[in-house]
Amino acid sequence: MSASGDDICTTGGVSFWYNQIGRPRASDILEGPAEADVVIVGAGYTGLWLAYYLSAARPDMSIRILEQRFAGYGASGRNGGWLTNTITGGQDGYAREYGREATRAFQLALNDSVDEVIRVADAEGIDAEIHKGGSLLVARNLAQLRRVDEHARHAAEWPEEGYRRLTAAEAAERVRVDGTLGGLWQPHCARIHPAKLAVGLARVVRARGVRIHEGTRVDRIEPHAAVTARGTVRAGHVIRATEGFTSGLAGEKRTWAPLNSSMIITEPLPPEAWKEIGWSHFDTVEDLAHVYSYAQRTPDGRIALGGRGNPYRFGSRTDNNGDIAAATVASLAAILRSWFPSAKDVPIAHGWSGVLGVPRNWRATVGYEPDTGIGWAGGYVGTGVTATNLAGRTLAELITGANTALTQLPWVNRRTRRWEPEPLRWLGIHGIYRAYGWADRREQRGGQQTSVVARVANAVSGR
Ligand SMILES: Cc1cc2nc3c(=O)[nH]c(=O)nc-3n(C[C@H](O)[C@H](O)[C@H](O)COP(=O)(O)OP(=O)(O)OC[C@H]3O[C@@H](n4cnc5c(N)ncnc54)[C@H](O)[C@@H]3O)c2cc1C
């Protein structure tokens, strides 16, 4: 499928990242009923990190991963490549429920996880093109600038997260985003090549004897069993690592809503444009719009920018190939060119999308039930690249019965309420995004305060 107008580009094909390195073919398809000590459903980062740490801690355990397409097919092979320290849903909710110290420990564990991913990639020879240059948030109108100030006050309460306030000039020294009035920056973030990390992890765990049965879709998870059309895999522990696709499993329709995120990537920019833009530290960049956009600079001189296309499909349906509409390519290209006018003539090379798992309260969880042997991790919304590593390490400890600092973190064994049935779910999610879009347009026209509409939408969504 192609976009129209000036931005005719390839879309879908899972992601640009796979176009670049070649899409894997499904291998080791499950041939019939089987047994294992541990079966993991889903070979994204969550499933792969779990397999990585568990195979190291318990090399005697047999581990099988069941994957509907190929390892890294989901969000893990499609994302914006921000390896960052964000607590999904923010610190405050956790602090209210579990206290400051527990939340602080969670933040520090996520900071460490950024470095842990870098360490493992290095140790295992995974060239995921990692550059740790921190993360820049920019305000491009007065209402966004007020939110920078709010954010800076919040950052003073949570110094562990690492954000500091930047003037417009300081922000521009890092990356010249047109119209920047001020910003924030924190050091615990790296840009990565998402698919290279997924493919590299799959290689490493296979070499340790973990079987990844690709092309093998699970229909249902039961105590000690994962049921597929090719046969049931029985195991002591069955872990659900299906994130945005979770609604496709029997009984999980309303667990996490699959929200779409869409991305575009440019052809390489000419050296004159890079001279204009700067961006020499490879910081990740995001604006403070309610429907925000996020970007990274690639080592080969492209800009990848993500944002919202169609936020949600009725009935929690998920896409297959990552195709996006021409209108989505056009709107993301317009944002990219408004941020970077010197990229105005650079063609858009590719557009794609993927699904995120969004819990009703916007907070990720890791859990395990010893009685049924069923565990899970996910609901990371748009911030799972780092959290999946922490989740994988934590699940490995929960499965082996270890009681450690990680298993005490406040996201462990939490229950969240389910989403409303349709059509309320569709109406609610689309209504919230319409409200955010309206608030952004009003702020762009000169509104100096965060719109009440956006604040109400935040309260309703639980964001
Ligand atoms: C466009 C986009 C941009 C993003 N940008 C960022 C970012 O920059 N930084 C960040 O931190 N996060 C980002 N995210 C989110 C991040 O990518 C995810 O949180 C993370 O990759 C989740 O990993 P996962 O393994 O839990 O899920 P996934 O990677 O989605 O893996 C789930 C796997 O399970 C398989 N599966 C699902 N159902 C079944 C079934 N029934 N049977 C068998 N297999 C099944 C899928 O095929 C898939 O391979 C982004 C996401 C998207 C879509």
C-alpha cells in the first residue's frame, strides 16, 4: 500500500526496521502436543528476556516459546527505539498506593534496566546500534511550556528520574526543534534499532537451547497448558507475553486494549540539514502535545517519528502487517517537517504501525500465580522497551520462587480492572483522542493553559 501526494512511500511490511535487515521466516513450527518446564506465549522482548534470564538461572529447565508469526513480529520489532526509564503511568499513582520508597526503588530499577540492556547487548554481541544520549522533551507553544514547568516541579519531587529543566537555547543546543520555547532532559535513555535487539535476543536464547516455535498461534491459556491448533503444550509454568495481541486469547478480550501507534521514517538527511538540526548526541525527542510525537535519529542519518494514527479498532481487533493510511503518513510527515524545516524536501521512506497493550489504569504489571502456574507481564502502553527487561528478570525470579528486591517492586502481582464492553470501549477511546486533538489545536492557536478538556480526558482515561 502507498501514501499519496508528496509522501508516496511503502507502508506495512511489519516495519522499516525489518525491511532494512530482512524479515525472518517462521522456523521450528510446533509439530504436535509437547511438554516443557516453562512455556512462554509470545516472542517479543518480554518473552525473550524471560527466556534469557531463566535459561541462565536454571539451565536444567526446558523452555519453549510459542510465537504466532516470528520472534520480534509485534511491537518489539516495530517500536520507536526509545530505551528509556519511564514508569508506565507515572510515579504518583504508585506512591499513593505503595509509598515513596517503593516507587523510588521502581524508578531506580528502571534506570538500571536501561544499562542492563546495554550491558547484555554488549556481552552477547548483539549490535542493536545503541547510543545513550538521553531524552529531550520540548515545548512548542505556551500551554506546553506551562506543562514543562509542571513537569520540572514534579521532577524535583522525583530526582531519581533525572529530568532537569532546559531553556530554549539549552534545548536547541542538543536538538534544534523549530519553535522550541523550553524543555526538559534526562540522561537515562538510549536510541536502539528495535528489530536488531529482538533478532539478537532470539539468536542468543536459541543458542542456549530454548525452542522458539514460530508460526504457532496459541488459542487459549489454561492452568499448566497452552492450547494451539497444532497441539497442547503442557508445562509447569505458562507465561502470557502477548501484550497488544492479548485480546486475541480466549477470555482476555477486555484485559488490555490494543492501541495503535504509527511511525514514519525519512530517507537519510543531507549533511547540511544535520548541520542545521544538530542532534549530535542521538537524544530521543518528544513534544508535550496531548497527542504527542516522538522521534529518534538513526546512525545512518534518518529521522524516525511516531505518533497516533487510528488509535483503536472496534472490538479490540489488531492489525497484521502494520499498514497505515495515507492520511496518517501525511499527518506524521507534516509534524516531522514542522519540527525540522530543513528536512522539508527529504522523502519519507516508510510508514508502519503496531499495537500497544493498554490497561484500564494505564499501569503495567508482572504477575505469577503459583497454584495455576500462570504468569504474565505487559500493559506497558508505549514504554515497554526497557520495562520488558525488568519484567523478564522479575518473572524469572517469580518462577524460580526467589524472593528478591525485584519481586517486591510495586508493579508485581497487581490486578487492574478490565475495560468496558463494546461499544463503550470504542466510544471512550475515540472520544478521548478527539478531546486530546481538540485541546492540541486550541493550544496551538494560542491557548496558554492546558485545556480543561484534556484534563478531563486524562481523568476519564486514568492516564
Ligand atoms: C509503533 C510503536 C512504537 C513504540 N515505541 C516505543 C519506544 O520508543 N519506547 C518504548 O519503550 N516502547 C515503545 N513501544 C512499546 C514497546 O515496543 C512495547 O511495550 C514492547 O515491545 C512490548 O514487548 P512485548 O514482548 O511485551 O510485546 P510484543 O513485542 O508485542 O510481543 C508479543 C508477541 O506475542 C506474539 N503473540 C501474540 N498473541 C499470540 C498468540 N495468541 N499466540 C502466539 N503468539 C502470540 C506476537 O506475535 C508478538 O510477537 C512502541 C510500540 C509501538 C507499536
